[in-house]
Amino acid sequence: MLERRHVQRVVDMALEEDAPFGDLTSQTLVPESAVAHADLVAREPGVFAGADVFEVAMTTLDPSVTVTLQVADGDHFERGAVLARVVGPARWVLQAERVALNLVQRMTGIATLTATYVMAVAGTGARVVDTRKTTPGLRALERHAVRCGGGHNHRYSLSDAVMAKDNHLAVIPDVTAALRQARLDLPHTTHIEVEVDRLDQLDAVLESGAAGTIMLDNFSLDDLRAGIAKIDGRALVEASGGVTLDTIGEIARTGVDVISVGALTHSVRALDLGLDITVS
């Protein structure tokens, strides 16, 4: 769940960055008494994300600004749809406009892209998840957007689970012994995941009996099938590495449980939304 404190922290930082000494243009040219009526309008179809973020961004500078949402997070919409309506002092609405749009456009872009990936694996049972390849400072917002698009979240941070990747394994002399010891030392509730990039690495991981998830990184389809057969239900199987819309369907049909997709957050295109304003 997206917490208000995370949203407020991001919005406060963004507003300060965008107008450290106020909005000089609006203060100079816009009458103090002017009231803005604004519609958040979709310039293209998509899946909405960021309702709370948009509302907080528009109302933080002046709580008298009102936001009436026309859609909820996770809703699909068409080009031309009005997603929210804003009414309030024009100076404050104009000052908040770009921050509100930047955040909701990015989040909606992530939700829309995620929904496309989720649709591509429909019927396979594979779960589409994000990665830690998020924009610094925006992880909570971006991961919420993934959920709005029907995807799931991987571990939130380095503190949430043990995940031994290739660079960890490169400096561990005895992988089997290290994983066994980790299982003994850690609380039983702590999940352990291990990444391998070759089939011949699986034996050491499986012998430990410690891994709850094994990530098969950049495996061919044939090697994915071989890896799944070798693991044989002893751990969840995650596929990762270079996953695209063109390849995710075939990857899902190998029988993997999870497919992690960095592109959901690290290279997404912001969806085209606009704020159409009239002033009274």
C-alpha cells in the first residue's frame, strides 16, 4: 500500500526543487483573485496510477484547492478521458501543475506498460514482477504503479531478503556451505533467493536446501526448461534478464513461477496526460 508519508516526502521535495522561491511568472502575471478550473485529460489510452499523488501535489501548496478524481488507480481509460478535476486559486494550481503532471504521467506510464506485460503472460500462471531498477527517491511510487498495472513487487530493498547474485557468488568460496549457514543464522521468516547464470551452478544451490527462490538469469528457453526440471519443485523459479514484450510469453510458457522485468521502471515512457485550465 502506498503510504501518505512517502507521497508527501516526494511531493515536498519536488515542489521545492521546482519553485524554491515561488512561481515568479504566476506571482507577476496572474491576479491573486483568479480561480482556476482544470481537467486532467488523457492524450492517449492507458491504465491510471497516482490518484493520491496527484491530489497531494495539487493541494500541498494551498489546501483550499480541491481535486475530484474521475478514475481510480488501476482503471483503464481511453484517449480524451477526464481523469480528475481541479478547482482552486490559479496561482497555486499553476505552481503545482508540472510536479503533479510529472509524477502522475510517470506512474501511469509504468502501470500501462505493466498491464501490457501482464496481458502477455495471461493463462500461464507466471507472475510479472518489478526490480530495484527504480528512480532514486521514487521507488514507493513506481512500485505502487506496477501493482496498479496488475504486476507484483520484488523485494523492496536490500534489507528485505537475502538475494545472492552473481557478484556475491563470485566471492563466496563454498556456496553450499554459505547458504546452509545462512539458513541456520537467519530467522525462519527470511526468504533466501539465489541467482545463477549457468545450469552447472544449480547443484551447489540445491544441495544447500536453503533457497526459497532460484533465479535463472539470461537463460535460453531450452536451459530454462532444463533448470525447471532440475529444480523439480524444490524452490520457486524466477526468470530474469533481457525480458521484453516479444519474449515474455515464451518465457512464461516454460513453466517459470516469476518473471522479473527491469524495463517496467527503468526505461518506461511517461504517458501523455495534460492539464487543461480555464480561469474565472
